[in-house]
Amino acid sequence: MKKKNIEEKNEEFEANEEPSDQDEEILFTMKEDDYEDAETAQEDIGHLRDPFSLHLRNDMDDELYKAVSATPQITETTTLLWPTLGNLICHIPKPAVDSNDKAAKVKKLLDDEEKQYTNCGKIPTLIENVNWNKLHVKSQIQNNLIKANYNIKDTVEKKLPLTSLQRELFSVINNYQDLHYPGRTFSNADEIRFIYCLHVINHVLKTRTKILHHSAKLAKASRSGMGEVPDEYKDQGLVRPKVLIIVPFKHSCLKIVEMFISILFGEDKGGSVINKLRFMEDFTGNELAVPKKNPKPADYELTLQGNIDDKFKIGMALTKKTLKLYTNFYSSDIIIGSPLGLRRVVGAEGETVRDYDFLSSIELLIMDQIDTVLMQNWDHLYQVLDYMHLQPKKSHDIDYSRLRSWCVNGWTKYYRQTLIFSSIETPYINTMLIRKCFNYAGQVKVLNALEPGSIRDVTIKVPQVFYRFDASDLCQAIDSRLDFFLKEILPRYTDPIYNHTLIYVPCYFDFVYLRNRMMKEKMSFTMISEYTQDRKVARARDMFFHSDAHFLLYTERWHFWRRTRIKGIRHLIFYQLPTYPHFYSEMCNLMDNLYQNPRSGTEYNMSVTVIYNKFDAINLAQIVGQNRATKMIESESKVHTIKC
């Protein structure tokens, strides 16, 4: 490796790194490896069967474009019920006049040549039997899939190529539709990772096959004097990167790359991974020290296992027998990064050194463990998404004669498939699906009723009182919540009888406002947030436990990252419902006698108070259950008491 690559290992703008000697070697190998592909040849004459080609090859007609570009999109909604995923809500963009009914989707151009248009998306069909050829999985990786997936599958399904969950997920994913699956758990995480890694490798290999095939055909045609490049040979975007995977930690990236290697090469000694040693050094270690005494909850240790560095990005290029890591972004097929790592490259308005051209032609966007990003910085993610599919500032050695016409039209965002995997459902993700995902093939969302909710895990015998306030929209809800809390809730808790009151605040901006207000009113309180120094945290906990502070302001992010067992809580106020439903029961159970100061109150003077409105419906359902949440939102009564 060149010295320059070593020096630039931690440089901020790795996207601008110059190609190394190994880059040139791979480019040369690709040229030598040019070949003609029989399947691509059939597709070039109009025999389209592969979902990859069906989705990417043709333009949308005017009617379909109007449907997908409308705000909101003009869609047809269908509900499916599958054995494992449960309820699927499918939103398929459909024009007012169904363009599928037009004869062969063909229009006459001025020169009397026929132009073929893409079809509208179709409702996904459940894969009954796994046949890799019929599913259009590249033959070069088929023999590796059973081995790569073997240790992931549960013992019941060892003989099957895919588990029932994987089969149903792939039924949607291989249909090139957007997917939001909020049922990710620690037990099915590897199953999910395998299926989207398979999709990524399959997508990149197909892209490479088509480019090499068309390059070979064009090379022959140029010798015979062919003029303009035919439409079917236009197979490229504005830049090379086609896949972007966003995950929160380096450990997440490590698991993905290991899966790539298993799928690509299996036990084949002929394949090679360039810069693997450097990658293993960078992406292992730095593990969080978990105390053996007073251990953290199991989900905490599983979430934060491995290297939890959240500032990284890495490009990788794929050839027939080589996976190269740490490639220049503009020589990469796949980019994996954290929101912070990518955000530092993308930059912000006004910064002189920034780069976001590499996001111009992303065809496949995958966001895994996306709920964890909420506990990092959601704005970083949005900043990256804001700069996707913009016109590049530089040409980046693009062959303009090979550009897809829909790419030239600026329609790339309508062809991008987005896959989102999370362990919870949250309004933030739902909003992102509406504002940032425009796939013309449609969107599938897994939406199951949540029963009975995390409230069943509350072990303390304390009444839990839920107060509903009114708000006409989300913006007003922020002000209305604050007004309701300051006028209806906080005044009663200033009474000395309500000493040892913890106020749980999910949003840091709300925390700051409440802190300033309580300081202005000269209330007796202390505080713990994600920005509080450890020594100040220890002092705050001591003051709260020994009755030296009446209130404790406590942020959700601190709880996520540290999971401190706060002692001395006798009154608990949820300023807003927790993002993670199990945090509700976890905080309530800290009121157990085991964590109390016996000199500062009795078990008969304890309370749990929650304030909510109709826009908290998702969070409320995850805590009290879907049926009860619906009643609490629609009921004329604004106060509901639940006793466990």
C-alpha cells in the first residue's frame, strides 16, 4: 500500500483520496475480464424477467411520474397478512389512469422508434419455494449462501435455504420496493443482515455484469463504425457508488463486511479481500467495559457490544474475485458509514471543504439499527439524506453516452430502494419515509398491533396516571405540552410531600427549556443529561437520594448510553413517553423499595405521571397496548389511571 494511503487513514475527506496502485490493478483486471453475458443479451432485446432490470432499465411515463412526484404521492393501498411478518401495508404509486393498461406500455417517438416505459409497482408475492435461479440470484454466489446462512438459522430450519422471516423479507426486497421492518431484535438481527447483504452483493454483481457486457459489445461495434449508443446500453449513473449502508457503530460495519466475505467467497481460496488486516485493526477493539458488579441490562450489553465508535465511513469495490476495502468513494460500489462519519464529509452550508457528489447515484439505501441513531444525532442522518441525488459539481470521469435517461432527468430518487430496519416504531422514522422515500415501485411497511405493551413488565404496585392534552398539529403539540406541564403538573409537585420527583425528558431541547425555567423559578433541583460530567452526575445522584434536591431532571439519552440505576425515586413524571417502550417499565421499577432511602418517605406516597396527546399514539401503544391506547386517545375522559 502506498504511504499516502496510510497517512490518509484518518483523514476527514477520504472521498477525495486518489486511486492507489491496487485501484489501477483492479481497473486493469476488469478490462481484461470483459465478456458477453447471455442473460443481459436477452434483456437488451426486450426479454425482461429479472426484477433488477425491470426496476432500473426503463423510464417512467408522464402519468406515473406525476403520481410519484405529487405531494403526497398518489398511491393505492393494500393490506397483506403473511405468516411471519404479519400485517403488511403496501403503498403503490398509481396514476389516475392505470398506465399498466396501455398497450405494451409503448409510445411512438418523433422518429417512429418505439420507446418502452417501466410498469407501476406490483404487490409483493410471497416466495413459497427458494430457487436461486428463479429468484435471479447470481450463480457465482449461490454455492456460498447455504454455508453463509447456516449458523444464523435456528435449528428447526437448518435444511431450508432461508428462514421464514428471511423468505418473507426477500419477497419484498427482491421486488425492489421500499421496506420498513420495525421488528428487529437481537435474536433475528443476523437473519436480517444476511438477507440485505445478499441483496446488496446481488445488485452490485448484476450492475458489474451489465456494464462489462455492454462495454464488450460497444468495443466490437465501434470497430464496425457504430454511431450513437443504444438506449439498452445506457447502464450507468452520474457516479459509481450504487449502495449506501448507514449503521450506528463500527461493530455493525464489521458484521456486514464479514457477511459480504462469506457470501462472496465462502470457503473459496481463490477470492481475496484487499486491506482486510487494516480493516480488522480499525473496526475491532474499543469495546465498552461492562461492570461485573451491578451488571447492566442484557439489551444494553448487546446493543453496545464490540467497537462502538460512531465516526467512520468506508468505501469498497467489488470485482469477480476481489473485495477491496478503503477504496476512494468514486471508485467504490458500496459505501458504509455512520451518520456522523458521513456528515463530516458532506459538510454544511458555508463550509469550504465538503463533498457530497458520491451520493448522486445511490440506487440502494439501507439503514439498519436506525432507532439507535435517534440516540446519537438524528440531524446528522437528515443532513446526509438532504444531499442525496443532487447534480454533481464535478464530472468524476463519467461516460455521458452511457448515462441512464432517468438519471439525466434527475429522477434517481424515484428509482432508489430504501430498506429500514429498527427495533421499534417511531414517528421520526414514519416522517422520514414520507419526506425522503419516493420509490416508484412502492413502499411496504410492517405494522402489527402491539399487545399488551411494556406496562406488563412494571412490577411496582403504584397507580400510573396518564393525562391527555389537546393539540391540533405536531408543532403546536410541542408548545401545548410545555404549557400543560407548567400549569397543570409541575405546580402540584412542588409541594414538599412530592419530594424525590424524577422528571424523565426524551428531548434535549425540552430538557434545556425546563432547566432554564426551573432555575428562573429558583426551584430545588439537580440534573443529569448526556453532557453532564461524571463527577457532577455522582453529586446529582447523591443530592437526590439524600433529599438535598427536590427534583431530578433526567434525559433519555443519558439513560440509553449509561443505564444508571437512579436511587430514591418516589415520584416519576414522564414529560413525554419514552422512545423505547421498555424504558418505561425500567424507570418505573427503579421505584422498588430496593432502591429507596428509608429515611425519606414511605411506599404509600408514590406516583407515576405521564402526559401525552394523540400524536403520541405509536409510543403509547407500545407501552399500554394497541387497544387500550386507542381508547385512551379517543375517550372523552382526559385522565386514565392504570394499576398493575
